[in-house]
Amino acid sequence: MLDYNQPIDRARDPARSEAPQRTSEASFKVLELVSLLWRRKIAIASAALIGACLAVTVGKSLTPRYTATAQLYVDPRELQLVDRELTPRAQDVSGMSMVVESQARLITSNSVLLQLIQRANLDKDPEFGGGDGRSLTTSLLGLIGIQPRAPSAADIKDVQLAALEALNKHITIRKTEKSFIVDIEVWSTDPAKAAMLANALTNTFLTDSRNSQALAARRATSELSGRLKELRERLRNAETALATYKAQNNFVGTQDALISDQQLSSSNQRLSAARAATMDAQARLDQIEANKRTAADAGAIPEALQSPTIANLRAQYADARKKYAEQTAELGPRHPALRQTEKQVEDLKRTISEEIERFAQSAKNDLTRARDYEASLNRALEVQKRQSVQLSQAAVRLRELEREAEASRDVYQSFLKRSRETEEQETLNTSAARVIGEATVPQRRSFPPAMSLFAMIGFMFGALAAASWFVAAEHLFNGAIAPQPTRRARTPAPDASKPQAEAAAPPPALALVEKPLIARLQEADVIRTLGAILATGSGVDLTRVGWPTLRPGFPLTTLLNTLRDMRAAVARRADGKTMPVMALVGAGDTTGRSVTALNFALAAARDGSRVLMIDADPQAHALSNRINRPGKSEPNKFGWLSIGSKAAREIKTVNGISVLPATEHDAAKAADAIRKAIAQARSAVGYDLVILDGPAMPLSAAGRKLLDHADALVAVLPTSLDINDSMEEILAALGGAQRKLVGVVLDELAPATQTRQRGKQYA
């Protein structure tokens, strides 16, 4: 057999090459597995029925459970009953979700469950680990008059803890997604008890929630009230210290300001008025003096103009002057009447001057009085300023005492108001949680499921167990030994074109070859059709040419996966070409190579590839003989694609594969025609893969040139021959092209002669 643990080398030990080799078929073929299971169908069916019966028996033996569900609406937005709540509310969505989840966890808290245990007497319920309080030993002791001792507090606590642990297992809390709805599920062996426990748990949680709120408010009220007495005493001390300091430092005044400040402000205002009066008196005196110095009319001052005496004297003076003017015109200068009138004018003028002089003296007296009043106000203001400075220094401490008293007053009032609010909140229920669906008595059990499901599961497991047993037994105890294939020495045929001495020379040692992919083409992978059925009504069908081809619709097998890996390796070797070219070469009968090439193309077409097959064996052309018959050639849209002549045109098949038959020319012309056809197909971009069936072994010069245009090679080794010798023969023929080898297909199909002989036996 072909051993890939060591590289292929012609220079190996002949003795080891002649040693017999045996192989064991360790894996089952799919058809053999189906056949084995079909033979054991009665035993498998019996095991399946037994499994179904056992499963139903187990289901009947299980204790039924009944689940009751109560629905609770938990709204984190509590009722707004007072201005300031005791605890802040959740505002954002994440905060609300956390509140609801926290409330859901509180439902199964130990405090709530212990209250439920005490209310429902679950510590005496056998389902929750309790008892009726009278065991068998207690009853026997009671018959003889011995009363058992009362249970201690530790015993009662242990019983309650056991009931608490059991009750936790009976409760399931589920929160509905994106809502404030909480489902409370409680199961029990008694449906009525399950409903009772679900409703009791809901009511216990709501009661505990209300009690928790009242307890928190009561605790807050107690803490605030305890601080009120201290805050009241602190406020009283602060106010007393403030009043004493005011009395000691003569801080007397109204609510708005001190008396000293008011007096200082009033004195400042009076001083300003006195200064204005002094300036007015000085101005009036200056005007009178100015009029006297300039010999102007002294009666032009405002006081003279406003005086009625001056006005009367001026009127008399005007009359006397008028009379004097008239007498001067009529009488002589020495006339007594004229002299008397002149004397009267002089007397009136002197009287007016004396009156105006009295106005000046009055202005002087007013100025003196104004200056004295201003000086007295200045002295009083200075005294008040000194007192104000002293009070300002004392006011620093006063303001500090006032701030302390004000702060103590604010804190005391805040605590007093908050204490009254929390005291009222003790009796208020601000929770918005409520029951929206009470639990009802369940009509169907929640566990175990229906007996039909148990029977189905048992049937499947029984059948699977029996099938696995038979497969394992067949695999372990009935392994088959493959017959050793016959070996024969193969020597490559001499080339007539070479000299005889060169042909007689021993072949050179082969270089080491990288391990290619290996695929096995077996009888289980193919079906055989009656020969020569080419068409199905719409075109040529390659699965009906009389050769063994892949089973239609057959699931993925190891063969198909390996062929896919080979195509991937071909694509990598093509270095990004849109249409890679691969050639299949083989040893022995060329029909096996052509059958393998056909199945390789069918596998690629099954995966959606557009494949072009070219018969590259101009001597045997087995593929062309099967397909290219009169009346069966049908050119497609690439009908111009041909090899050498119009007779060898491309044939379209119903399998998604196009076939280009071989030409009737010699090997060199046929190789040139194939290269041109490949170039035409690559330029048209109509195919994804080109498969060459050939060339045949031994390679000719034209065949070597054709392989140079191939991107990858796949060797076909018939297992009817020694595959190591066949592989060595192929590698020797390839020479430098062996680096393109990406895969090896082991042809395990029966030879055509045996198939024909078998057909004669069944004819």
C-alpha cells in the first residue's frame, strides 16, 4: 500500500517492497450501516417499546407538582402625599429597573418567608420538612403517661430554618421584561395549597413593605425628636448671650437700626443744612457790601426790593424829586420853598440809606448766628463719630452672636418641622405596589410532563441505544480484512526516439514529493446505469453513459469533501487565474482514469462550478467514444469552441458540464489544438474549471508540453494494481512536473471486465 509516513523514493529495499501488507476496514460505510440497522429492525423496535414503557413507568412514579402564579405590580414611582419624601425616588429608567428588581428579591427574603411560615404553619407541614408534632415515640410515651419535654427555642429555630430552606425551593420569582410586573410562582403537591401560598406570600410582602416604611418613619421621628431638646437649649443660650451683649454695650435701637446710628445720620443732615445757611448769609452780606463799595443803588438788593418801608420811602423820594424839579424851573435858587423841598429830598435819601444799613447789619447778625450753629453741630457730630467707632468695634462680636443665634434658630426650626412631617408619615402608605392577579387553583400539573412525551423520549432513547449497541458490536467483533492486491513489477516502456543506450540506462532516483490529498472512489459512492443511455429528452446526461457515477442527491461524504479540498488546492496553484486547468493522469487501463475524471467533474458541478472537460487522450479517447455519437452533439453559446476541426465541437450536457471530444489528429497536433481551446475558453470567461482527461502514460513529448499548461495534477491509482509501483511510475514519467501534484484518487471500483462478467450472470 501507499505509505505517506516516508517520502516516495525509488531506491528502497526490494525485500521490504515484497513483504505482504494487510489493512483493516475500521469504518462503516453508510450503506452498510443502513443495511445493518435494517437487519436488526425488530430488535431495535422492541428496545424502543421497552424504553417507552420504562419511561412511562418512571413518569407515573414521580410526585406531581402544581404551580400557582400571582402577579404583583411594583411601581417605583411612589405616591406623592407630602412635599418631601423620606427616601428619594428613582428618576431614570435604569434606576427604576433596579428598584423593581430589588423589590422582586425582597419577596424571597428571609424576613418575608419566616412571616409566611408562621402564618401558614409551614413548620408543621411534612412537605416543608415539618411534622404534626406527635411522632411515634411521642405517642407511645403518651400512652404510658409520660409527657415529652417541650421543644426548646433552638429546636423551634432549626425547624423554621428547615422549612425556610424547603420553601425557597418551592418559589420562583420572574420579572417581565420592560415592565413593572413580577410573577410569583409557588409549587406544591396540593394545588389548593399552591394557590394559598402564592396569595399569602404576596400579602405578606405587601404588609412587610408597609411596615418597613412605617418603621423607617418612626425611627426617623425618634432620631429627630431626640435632637430637638438639645437644639432648643442651644438656641436659648445663643439668644441670651446676644441680649446680654447688647445691653452691656448700649446697642439700643429699633428693629432696623441702632439709635446711635440714627442720631449720627440726623446730625450729619443738620450739619449740611447749617453749612448751606451759613453760605447763604455770607453771600447776602457780600452782595450788600459790594453795592455799598461801588456807590451803586443800595436799594437794588433783593431784601430792599421786597421791603415795604423801602418801597414807601422810594415813592416819597420820587415825589420830592419831581417837586424839586418843578420848583427849580419856576423859582430862583434862593427861594425858601425850593430850599425846603431840597432839604426834604436830602432827608428822604438819608432815611433810605439808614434803612439799607440796617439790612446789612441784619445780614451780619444772620451770618454770625449761622456760623455759631454750624460750629455747635460740628462739635456734636465729632462726639457721635467717636461713639460710633466704639460701637462698630463692639458690633463685630454682636454680629457673630447674631449669626450663631440665627443658625441655631434655622436648625431648630428645620428639625422641628421635619420631625412633625415624619411623625405624620408613619400613618401614610405611599407604596404603589398592588396585586393585579391573584393566584387560582391550578387545574393541570406542571411536573412531570405528559406521559406521551415520556413515551416518545423513552422510545427514541431505546431505539438509539439498541442501534448504538449493534453498530458497536459489528465494529468491534466483525471487522473485515481487505484482500491483498496482486503486485507485479512495472517498468516504463522505452521511448523509440531515444538511443538504445540511453533507454537501457537505469532511471534516476526520484526527488522527495510533498504529501498530496488522498481520495477513495468506492462502490458505495457510485451507481451503475445501463450502458449507452445518452439523452433524457433535453440533452446529453453524463450520469447515463454506462459508467459508474456519483449517486444523485447523496449526502456529503469523505470523497466529496476531499475532492472539494483538491479543487481548492488547484485554485491556490492557479495564482488567481479565473479558470484553473487541472489534468488527471493514471496508470493501467485508461477507462478508470476517464471514469474518475468524469466523477471529479460531476462533484464540481454539484457545488455550482461551470466545468469544461477535454479528452486529452488522442489514442484511447474513451470519453469521446462514450459521448460523441451521431445525433448527440449539441453546440451551446460557446459553439465556436472546437479542437482542430468542426467535427470535434463542444458538447453541452444537462449536468452543467461541457465536453470537448478528442480529435483524429496525431498527439502533437491534438496538444496544440487543446492549448488553443483552453486559451479561447479563458478569454471568453465562461467556465470556472477545466479538467483534462489525460494525457496517457507513458508521456510523449506532446503530452509533456500539455502538462506544462496545466496548473495542477491529480494521479489516479487503481487498487487492482500495486499502487506504490503505479505511483512511482507516474512520478518517474512526470519528472519536473511532479511538483504540480495536488491529489491522489485511489480507484477501488471493480474493473470493467468483472462488471461485464457480473452482467452476464444476471442477464
